[in-house]
Amino acid sequence: MDKKIVKKPSLAYSLLILSLIIVIIATGMLVFGASIQIMMFITLLTIIPFVTRLGYSYKNVEESIFSSMLKALQPSMILLTVGILIGSWIASGTVPALIYYGIQAISPQFFLVSTLIFCSIVSLATGSSWATLGTAGIAMMGVSQSLGIPAGVTAGAIISGAYFGDKMSPLSDSTNLSPAVVGADLMTHIKHMLWTTVPAYLITAIIFTVLGMRYGTESVSSTDVNTLTGYLAEHFNLGINPFIPVVILFVLLIAKQPAITSIFIGALSGAVVAILYQGSTVSEIVNVFYNGYHVESGIETINTLLQRGGLTSMLPLVALFLFALGIGGLLQKSGVLETIVVSLTSRIKSRGMLVFATIITAYFTLGIGGSFSFSAVMTGTLMKPLYDKFNLRPENLSRIIEDCSTQSCSLPPWTASGLFTAAALGVSPLVYIPFCFMAMITPLFTLIYGITGFTYTEKEKIQVINDYKKTAEA
């Protein structure tokens, strides 16, 4: 760091910077109709002078931005690979087959709850919400479209199931990261989450069952359904072969192979099926990999459903992910984020207040950092000393991180998960957010348990003494 006097930002100055970020982005999008990508980029450059005013050199600022952006490389690679997978699986007939047989097998009245359960199983098996959204999610959106069920409701069921599995699967990155940040055991963490997740999931399933009864009894045009299924049967070779890429991908993910290579192998297997079974050429598949699958059917529903995927479809998300992490890194390194959070938690006098402050911190860091990983690391790091002070075991904190940050990471439209979800499902976050019941209900149990103390485990005396010794030695 350059030899300059670096000042710690005051609370007023920190709130000024945060307010400036919100105003710039909101004004650009709501008043001028600008894309969120360009507004985030403008915001990133605008707040640099405010940070250098604290004593940081431009070199310091640049390093903090770029070091934070480096964290986007792995998820960006996953994003790009999933884009390739989506296009490949449409060309191979995998997504069309899932849609076709889903229409045949699922009763309209129980479609929504079936979607919730199906996506939960897929996500539990793979440990990946993104893989679930980009495969099973797309298929279920297609089925709902043919059944006349509103897109936002279906997307809510898909998202609730996908992030339930992501949260509870031992194969998931988020499920491993959360306990690792706070020093909790993985299986203890998963078992502890059952107290909040299971009742929230059951209530969510009941809600989607009731909504399914409502929307499923409305008249569905058999002409529209027959048009869609007829087109799929005529233009794609269905049967068992299109499901081979699904099996390959699931086996690789369950075997804990790297996500990027597993997803790309799944895309390659889809390409092989497309060439050998659907009659596509190598040139066509390479183009699908890059530009996505395109069709001109003359039917708007089919065009909307099948024209998606490809590496280029994810480039806007990658750009936004970079800018969001750049802003988050700048706020973290300059001390702005810490100042706001510390002021929030400085007057905590009870367990209920601690839990409430943790929930707010999780949501705040998720919104600022634009990713679950940023939120988990910051929330865990900032709040762990307070949990030690209240003699609470670390799994209490890791559970709240999952209940809030993981479960809600697709709700803010500017986060990586929010952007990917909207792009994969073809639904605006403002449309699906009201129906993401798991994300809304789970934190309620978290807060109630925090106030009552139910399920909040305390450290044993011997562990408290050992932790105190470690702190003293440090």
C-alpha cells in the first residue's frame, strides 16, 4: 500500500457512498431505461474518487477492484458453460423431450407442487441450483406455458425447489462454504438446517398445491397443447436417447467431478446426440454452442421456448457479475461495508437482536456483493465473534447464512444468481419474486427461533474454555 494516511470512513460518509450507488443505479434504470450493466459500470467509476478521498491511491483502488473481480472467474466460466449446455440440450432434443413427456405425465392440478418436488430432487442429486434451473427449470417452464399456468408462479416453484436442494445437498458449494467460514461441521450444519427448512418447505408445498388447484382448473386450450406437442414430435426424435446427456451430467456431478468440466461434458454429450440422433451437422452444433439454438416455427410460443442458450447469452451476466463484484470489493477494502455493519451490530444485547442483525447483514452483503459467496464470507467473518460472545455454536450462524443468503440469492435482479435465473427461465425477477415462498418463509422460522431460543445450541463449557484460550493466544 502506498505510504499515505488512510482514514477510516465515518458512518455518515459510508451511508453517503451507499446512497449514491442506489441513486445512480435506480435513476438510470427507472428514469432513463438504461441497462443495469452500464449503470453498474458507471457506478463503479463514480465511487472511485470517494474512496481515494479516504487516502487510498488509485493503484490501491484498482487492485481492490481487480482482486475482487478475480472471484468472478470461476462462476463466470460456469455461467458460460451452462449457456452452451442449454443450447446443446435443446438441439439434442433433451429439453424438448422433457417438455413433451412432462405434458403427457403431469396433471395440471398438481403441476406446481410436482415442479417443486422434481426440481428439489434434481438439485439435491447434483448440488447445483444453476444446473437445475438450466435443465429441469427450462423444461418445466415449457410445460407450464402449454398448460396456461402463469410463468411467475411456475418460476417460483422451480426456484424454491432448486435452492432447497442447493441448500441441503452435501455436494453443493454453498452447503460446504457456509460451515467452513464459521468453523462448523458439514453434517451438523445440514442437520441443523432441517429445523428451519423442513417446515418452510412443507408450507411452500401446500401453497403450491393450492395454487395448482386454482390455475390447473382453468380452461386450457387443447389446441395450444396439441400444437406444441405436435411440433416437438415432428421436429425432434424423442424417446430414450435424448435423456443420455442428463444421465451423464448427473453421474458426473454426483461423483463430485468439477462443475465446469461436468457441465461441458454434458454439453458435448448433447452435441453427440444432436449429431447422431437428431441429424444436426458439426457446424450447426458449433454455432449453437456460441449463439444458442434458433428456430423460426411461425409460432410465438415455440420460438420463445426454444430460442435460447449459447455462450453469448451469458455474456451480459458475466459483465454485470464483474461490475457488481468490483463495487463490492471496493466497499469492502475501503472499510465502508465494515463501518455500516459494525454500527448495525454494536448495540446488540440479546440473542433475538443478534439473529435479526445477522439476517439483515446477510441480505445487505448479498445485495452489495452480488453473490452468495461474498455474502457468506462477509456475514460469517463479521458476525462470528458475536456468536462466540453469546456462547452460541457456529452451526447457528451457518444456518442463518444459508436460510437468507443461499435461499434468496436469486431474488436481487443484479446478483449473479438473479441474472442467471431470469435468463434461464425467461422471466423477470419482478415477476417471479412474489412466488418464491421458500425464500420468504424460511427466514421467518429463523427469526422466531432466534427470539424464542428454540433449536439454538450453545457451546459446552470445555469448548468455551478452549475457544477463550485460542483467542488469548492469538
